[in-house]
Amino acid sequence: MPRLVRYGIGYDTIDVPAASEHNILVVNIPDFCLPEVANHALALLLACAKKIVRLDRWVRAGQWGDRGGAFRPPFLSPMGQIHGQTVGLVGFGQIARQFARRLAALDARVVAFDPYVPPSRPPPSASNSSPSTRSCAAATTSRSTSPSPPRRAA
């Protein structure tokens, strides 16, 4: 039997009914690249909080020289801190859970909302996480880690 292997999470990009009609087995790799996606999300959060791209452009433009003793770029303050901040996650699947563990290591508070995770089931990956719509509204930073839920017919 022919196989169609998707090296990624899910198979929403594959026409499964058409593959089935042609006796093609559709499979995926459900844990493909999870740690690296979580690492990349953390890298992006750090880059934003610490203004890495803007500082890099400032230095490359030659604006780092002495201007009467002022070496600080005017946009540097306020510099966002991560320790003690609240990060809100919309969606709490496998990637978001790994991302939450990384944030917990930085002493960031993680709150999450996922319509598919029942409130009675606490997130197993981060002891300081709680799925709550109200908590996500209070988050300092938020990140969507899931596609929109399917629309329901009215």
C-alpha cells in the first residue's frame, strides 16, 4: 500500500479523503520539531523584550558612537524584563507546553487558554500555568500557538 508521510504535526494540508479513495495511507510525525519550535518562540520573545533587532540596526547604522557621553539609544527605555512578567498563551498544545516550561525557567508566569483543554485538567508541563480567559487578558505578552477552532454551524 502506498504511503504519504507528512513530516510535521497534523495532516490538515493533505486531502485525506482523496488519498483514501486511491488507497494511499496518510501518516504524520506528531512530535516533529516540537522542542525547536518552542526554542524559536522563546528566541522571538527575547528578541522583542530586549529590542535586539532595533539595537542591531542602531549599531550597524553607526549610531553607537559618543554623542556627548550618550551611548544609550533613545528607544532603549523602557527595556522589558522577563522575570516576573506574565505571558499569555492562546492554545496550550504540545508546543505551547514546551514553551511554557522554558518560560518557567526564566521565572515568567504563564497563563494559557485553550478551548480544547478542560479547566479541570491543569497543564502538566508548568506548575505556574493556568488555563483561563481572564488570566490571558491580564498577560503582559501573548502568543497564539494554535489555529482558530473550527466554526460551528448556527
